[in-house]
Amino acid sequence: MKILTEHIEVPGIETIDVYRKHGGYQAVEKALKKMTPDEVTEEVKKSGLRGRGGAGFPVGMKWSFLAKPEGVPRYLVCNADESEPGTFKDHYLMWKSPHTLIEGMIVSSFALGANTSYIYVRGELMYVIHILEKAIQEAYDKGLLGKNILGSGYDLDLYVQSGGGAYICGEETALLESLEGKRGNPRNKPPFPAVKGLWQCPTVVNNVESIAATSWIVNNGGDAYAQIGIGRSTGTKLISASGHIRKPGVYEIPLGITVEDFIYSDEWCGGIREGHKLKAVVAGGSSVPILPAEMILTTASGEKRLMTYESLSDGGFATGTMLGSGGFIVMDETTCIVHNTLTFARFYHHESCGQCSPCREGTGWMDKVIKRIELGHGRKEDIDLLVDVAKKIEGNTICPLGDAAAWPVAAAIRHFRDEFEWHIEHPELATQPGAVYMRPGASWSN
Amino acid sequence: MKVTIDNITLEVEPGTTIMQAARMIGPEIAPPAMCYYEPLKGTGGKCRGCLVKVTAGSEKDPRPMPKLVPSCITTVQDGMIVENTINEQVLETRKGIVEFLLLNHPLDCPVCDQAGECHLQDFSFEHGVSSTRTVEERNTFEPVDLGPYIKLNMNRCILCYRCVYAADQLTEGRVHGVMHRGDHAEISTYIEKAIDNDFSGNVIDVCPVGALTDKTYRFKSRVWFSKPEDAHCDCDKCSGNVTLWYRGDEVIRVTGRKNEWGEVKEFICNTCRFERKKTSDWVIEGPTKIARHSVISANKYGANLIKPSFPIKQAALAYKPIDDDRDRSFLPAKKSLPSSEKK
């Protein structure tokens, strides 16, 4: 079942003519001519679509929180600042099929009553910005954007804004600050963007994938979307699979397939690379907890783990993780978890905005301690120190970056403590090039 | 609106923050504030030193808040119950915050001009631990001259952003901000451009640590050796209400008048601060009132200490005789002991 990527390999799909030939912009016509904004919102609510940026908050509910005072403009902002290590799905969608996003933007802006909308694209993706701008110009030329779209009386202006290359600007309030032309520091909440967002006006910030999915929901109805998937995890999800698998890439999966299927089936990742076996998986981008092979394949109660929001987080952080933004990083037994954790910690150290003290100082501290362990200068007490620092950061920061920095470190120690201990106890072995700790009884191949 | 902080209930106006409510009770209850500065708009929420536990959100919705909340920017709701000094989690978190703030802070208090009136010293003395767990090298920066009067020592900065708000709100033109990210972020002017503005000196007063210091005062004296006197003058730029810091008969420093929370309510101009350093320039009003716990008050002005009157009154109102009905007939008769009276 493919919704977003159905026609993505069609040559020329980035042009409006080919896109329309494959059923594009039908949702705009249907929504603007036959439906009211509230009906569109109602369909999205019925669909059970959950935010695809990472937190998984229901999109319809987020829309219904939007304050609607008289005489104040409302804004829709598309968060295309995808910078999570391991996640590259939005990039793929916008690059291959920009009109999918633009169609979703028109439908969603109509539902929210926004007459100006923005797509905030990560600064590094300059060529994607050019593609989007070209596509937007095409849409203007065909009368799908601008004044009085398709004679419905609804006006919409759509702008693309380039970010400056900061991970923190993917946090919604930092994104709004950056969009206003300020330093991308997250705001204190409340007030939430739904009440005071862009230029202190009510604003909805949604991920690319969430917005793109709304046009299918308008075309086929919220109930049809809710049919796909299991329980409260409805619809399809783009997963960007990377690491030691045979077929890395972006896959659109119906939520509810098993993790085992996803890793080993030829339809998706195609299994671990020749002669190696699964060691650990980071299931939803670098900020979610890492899980060892046995825990990612089965839940604590012995059931097969599914690719859904609920199943992946089953067991809390003790035995579970999160679906996050769908950055599926697979590691085989040649991966050193300490080194991997260092890479993540260094990233968050580099990307912390420096506004609140736990995150600013804590991320740097964790980075330095793990680096010391990796270089063979670890002390016994460092492991407990890392756990404690992670605990002191988590939940005490302005924005979720603090949590995102603390979780991978805490989880790596929770599940691979022996590996950290080995690094500290045997620095002469651990600092050899390519050295990886093998658990007693483990082997290198299948 | 009724709010209960550490089992003390008081009535406040709608829109009051938890911090303001706690300050009404007294300094024993008020959470520490490293970044929050009441006279400057938009400050607060950054240092996380004032995190408190809300055990009941309001009368209508008595669920506890899942995370600790920053008391300086969280407004109270009717029936809110807040735990500050009596909550284990809050105190534990605060230890962590002190540790984080000191992680890259040089322990150069013996040569720092701020020592003695430093909020970070107070904060770590009250809430920190005596030992350190870090062995990492500290991030260092070169000291920078911001114009003829102000010295920036970025090593000591805790990035509270107070000076950024002060420069934004008191001076014309945005000349002063934060560059870079994370623990390498630094307070800076654009390419070290000199701050040249009549009110720029106020960034020294708002700085909670010794990152921004007065170049006309640097290394002249320790604050506890100097004697503060309130004074005023006719100034066409500012209110002219200042504190003069004397060593002997010499005015060694002029600052704005700080209230008991270390906040300046009336910002002063650079002429008053840096150039009027003779007693003849001023009309002396008398010794400055200094909080009793401050080292500045050591051996000075015993009669002018600020006594915590409100908590004493509060305690007197809340006083209840002990309900004790044990048989005391075998004891020798005592002269009217109120606690042994039965209700």
C-alpha cells in the first residue's frame, strides 16, 4: 500500500503536468469546491493521522487547538528542516515529488483558514529549495496558488524559506523564531504556537509527511486512511533505512508490519549484509533509545514487535524505544556501541542552542566523557556519571533537544553497559583500530 | 487567586508568576533566579535554577504537572499547590543545575570583582555540593574590551541573556547579542564593535556573575571592603538614584540601586556611573540597606539590616498551641505556659 510514493518513480513527476496526469491536485479541487474547512479537518481527525515529525501527536487534534480570533491572520508552517541523523524521508519526497507537498499545503492551509503559508527547508538542501520554488511557480501559473484559487474565492500565498543549517531549528518554536529572522532559540511554552506562533499569531507547524498525507485523506476519506495500519497507528509511514542492510533507502510501509519483516524481507531492507548479523537498531532517528537485536524483534511479553507507535514504545524505555521520525539505523556486530554513542553525543553537543544550562553544559559534558572513554582514558565512575548527567538533563530543558541528547546515551548504557566497561577496563584493546567488544559466546558471522 | 507555596497559602493577583508569589512570602521561600530579571521584559526560563514542582495545577484541574516548571515564567492558577524547598526532586535537580553552571565556570573567585555580590556564588553555596565530578578541561575564551568602560570575561559567563535583553531594551540599536551555539556560545558585539551608548553600563549591573565588569573599578577593591551609600543627583538622562561604593573617603564605584533580589529598578546612565566619582557630585541619602546574608553587610550597619518581617508575621498568624493532653499533674506547676493549655 503506497500513498505518498505511489508515482514517485514516474519520470517527470516533478512537473505539474505529469503530476496532474497521475491524479494530482484532485484533492485541491475537491476540498476547495465541495468541502468546508471544518469538513476537511473532520476527515483528518477521522483518519487518525499522527504527526510524522517524531512526537506522533494526532494532526487533527493539533489543528483543532488552533486559536481562531477575529481579524488575526493564521499561519501554516511546514517543518522541512529534517536534520535528525538517520532520517532522510522528507528530503526524498520533496526532491522527487515536490507537488505532493504543495498539494498537501494547499489543502491543509484551506482547512486551517491560513492565507499565507511557509515551507521552512533545511539550509543544506539548497537544490531541493530550487525544485520547490520551481514547482510553486508552476502552481501559481496554473492558478492553484495565489488569489481566488480555482474560482473558489480562497487565497493562498506559499513561500519557501531556507534555514541556516541548525538542527535546533527543527524544533517548532525555534523554527518560528528563525522564520521571523531571529536567532533560532526555542521559546518557552506555554504559550504554544497554536495560540501565539509566527509573529504572535496562531500557527500550526506540521511535518512534510503529515501535510503530504492530507491530500490523500481528502481524496479517499479519513475512514479509508484509518483502515490502513493497526489501532491508533493508522496509515503509511516513510521509513529511511540505513546502516548495515542490503538495501538502504526510503520505504513507505503500512504501519503494522513486523520489525523482523521490515529488516529481513526482500521487499524492504533485504536483511543484514552478507555474512553478518544484527546487533542493534536505532528505530526512529538518533534521538530515540537504541535497542539490542533481541529487544527490537520481540517485545518484553514475547510478542513480535510491530512497526507502530505503540508496539515500538511497548515496555517504556526499559525494553522499548520510539517510532520517532522513522530514521531506522541498523547495526551489525562490527559496530562499536561506544563509538556510535560518541557520534550521537558529539552531534547534540554541536547542535545544542546554548540557551538553557542543563542542555548547553550537559551535552558538552557527556560528549567529553564518552570521548575520553573511547580514547582509552575512561574511569570506572564515568558510566554512572553519564547516567546521572543524562537524568539531570532529561525533562529539565526548554525544548526536547535535551531529552533527545540524554536518551541515546542513557539507552546505550542501559543495554550495552558491558561494552562501556570493556572500554574502561581494557583500554589497550579498545583503542585498537576497528576494535569491537564481543560478548562471551558471540561470534562474528551467521 | 489562592496559591500555596511550601504549605504557605497567600492571595495574589491573576497573572502573577510563581516566582513573584514566592518572593512575596520571603527570601527563604523564593526560588533562586540566575537569568530572570523582573525589570527586563522577556527574561527567564533559561537557567532552570528556579524549577519547582507543581503538585496540583489548579482548583479545577488538580492534576500535578508532569515536569518541573520554571517558576519565573509560569503564572499561578487559582488553587495551585507548589513545592519548592520541601521537594526532594527539586533540590536534587538544583544540585545538578549548579553543577552544570560551574562546569565551564572558572573558580577564580579570589581574583573576580564580582565575588561577594555574585549570584552564582550564592546559588552554589545554597544549592550546590562541595565536590566536583568533572575532570574535563574547561572551555576558555579570551577577555574582550567592550568599549572604554566594560570588560567582558566570557569564561565566567553563564549565558543568562540578561545583558542581551538589557542592551536591547535600554539602548538604541541592536549592538549586543549571542554568537555561536551550545557551550561555545558567547556574548559578543558585532566584530568586537565597541558598545557606545549612554545606558550601556547597565549590562554590568544586570550580569549575575563577573563576566561583565566595570573597567573603572576592576581590581580596586573587594566589595566587602567598600561601603555602600545611597545617593542622588540631578541628571538630565536618568533618574540619578544610585549607590555609591566608598573605600575610605573615595568613591570607587557607582552602581544602580539594587533591591533585595539584586535587581536594578531604575537604570542609570553612563555619565553617572563612570564619570561622577566625587562626593561633591552627589547628595548622600544614607547607608544602603543590605540583606543580612550578604557578605557586604559583614560588620556594617547593624541597625539597617533588612529583617524578614513577612515570614515572622506569617508564622505568628499560623501559630497554634500544641494539643497535648498528657497527665502533667506530677510536674511542678509552671507559670502560664500557653502550649499546655487545652483548646
